[in-house]
Amino acid sequence: MLKRFFAGLLLALVLVVAAHAQEKTGVGTIEGRVLNGTDESILYAGQEVLLMVFSKGVRTQQRKATTDGKGNFRFTGLPVNPKLLYIITANYNNVLYVSERIKLVDSRKANYILTVYETTDSDKDIAIESHHLIVELEPGGYRIVEMLTLNNKGNRTVVSSERSDEQRAFPLFFPLPRGYRDLKIMERIPSNRIEEKPDGFYVQKHLLPGQSQMNYTYQLPELPLPLKWSKKVKYPTKNLSVFYGGFNADISSNKLKNMGVMKFGDRDYLFLKGEKLPANSSFSIFLRSSIGGTAWVAQNQALLTVIFIAGLCVVLGTFIVLRRMRQKPGEVEAVSADDSAEQRNELIESIASLDERFEAGEISRKAYERERGEKKVQLLEIIRLMGNK
């Protein structure tokens, strides 16, 4: 009798497990609609939509669907598996729109609205939420890293104009100090989409409504003190901060407030802060050496040059977060000063590659933010070591 009881119990457990496994590995459906975020009255009939399937960061499958007269699409027969990620994409007006990552786990059906936009080559709706600037000494000059959070406040995607190559308009312009060199964009943007000028660079980059990142680095040569730098603000800037360290100097500005010395770990940084700077305005920074000696004068000059001219920048909150991450034991490997220039370039490329993997849905947001933060901390450490050589 007891044997029959346990046999029946075992059979019931097997059936439950089998049913659960079937539920998690059955087939499901993803359906949705392509919506025009500029004009919702526009319906997309015949719009091609792609569905990409990822397993452990590798794309294993791709399917196509075409929208009906109301812009609806549907993908059926999809595996229900917690280890699979689904990404929906659509190319509209030569701009690629990508969905968030979709999973079919608890439900066999998912709905998603993919929003696309009309385009414009005007930058009138572009603003800068925060502009981060970090300046450090390195052999031959000063290394500047700028990290910007852009905000397209309009309802159109900003693109370059569709005129001939000779007359093509690149709507995004980022001012740089004259005399800059070794410009590197921390994204894999083809060289024919970047146009360098003596006072900055244009870039052909699709800027969707909402916030996005733009990061780049360059070098400035050393210059003599005292210095006065005047910097143009291209886009209205909500928060502007400048951090620079590694020397003693007297600094002032006509529009940025001197917040004094901020200490991060074993380093002191002078901190200038500005808020609500209007588009096409300008500000000046004045740098005077507070230490005698030729070497210090050279350091102070160059740095000031760097700092000022890079002029918009570094949000304190972001820098503090990065620094705190650096202080967590075991999270970031120590960076050697040897071959630091090569390591810096490799990290820049690695960050760009990581951004691409995240946009393709190959890694989760949590893993992306953690790994990107670690790499930025390493980049800051390399720049610091180069300045101490």
C-alpha cells in the first residue's frame, strides 16, 4: 500500500515537472505596432519589421514580418525560454529603431509598440543636460575626456541633410579648443561621418528624441601662463562642471562659480560649476600660476587651457559615482603606468564595443551599466597615471 502511495506521488511530481518544463519551453507570440511618434495619424502599411533572437549574447535567429494597414505586426511560433532575448527593429527613413529586450517566460504572448519618428536636420531642439570634463597631464600635453548627456527635446530624429556630399549638413557640432589633436570618439562612427574643424568637429549621428550619450577624448599641448580662455556654448546647457587636478593654480571665471577643491581618493581637483548656460553664449576662464618655477608654470598653463577650453563639463554626481565604484575592493584591477597610452586607446574602443553590444540587446542593462562604469574608472585611472609619469 505504501509503495503504491509513493509510486503515485512520484508520478504526480514527474507530471508537474514535465508540465512546468513544457510551459517554459513551449511556443509563444510577439505582436505589436509601428507607431509614428511625430504624427500618430500616420499608419505604416508594408513596413518591414525584423525580430532577432539572442542566446547567451549570440544572435541565433532572425525573422521578418510586414505591417498591415494599421501598422500591426506579428511573430508566432517563438520558443518560450528564459534564456532567450528578442529584439525588434525597423528601418524607417534610413534610421534604425530598436526595441528594448523582450522575454517570453511567464506568458506565451508579448505586445510591443515600436516608435519611429520623422526626421530633421535642424539642431534647434538639442540641449545638454550635463557635460562632464576631466583633465589630466600626460606626456606631450593634457588629456581631456568629455562625457555629455544630450537631450533631443523635439519629436523628430535629428539626422544629416540628404544633399550631396559636398553640401551635406552635419547638424551636431561640438566645440573644442584650438590646437587640439588626437581626437577619438568613444563610439564606432565611420570617419566619413566626422568632419574636424580647427575649433571643433561635426558628426553625423542619428539623435532620437530623448536622452543619449556622446563621449570623446583629445589632447591639448602645453601653453604658457597667465591665460584667458573664452569658450562658446553651442547648445543650451543645464549643468556644466569642470574638474582638473595635478597642479596648483589660481582660477576664476566670469560665469562659472569656483566651488573650491574637491578631494577624490588621493587626488585634489579644482571644481568650477555653471548652470543654465544659454545656446550660443560664451564664458571665460582665467588661470594664473600660484607656484614659482618653469615646470609648474607649464603645467598650470596647459591644464588651464585644457580645462577652460573644454569649457563645458563634468557633472559632479557622475564623477562621484565612478570614484565610489573604484573604491569597491576587487571590482577594478589596478592599471599599470606602463604602456598606458595603448591601454587608454584599448579601453576607449572597449567602451564603444560595449555600447554596441548593449544596443543590440546582447547584454542586460544591469550588466552594461556595471561594466561600463568599471571601464570608465579604469580609463580615469590610466589618465591619472599618465599625468604622474
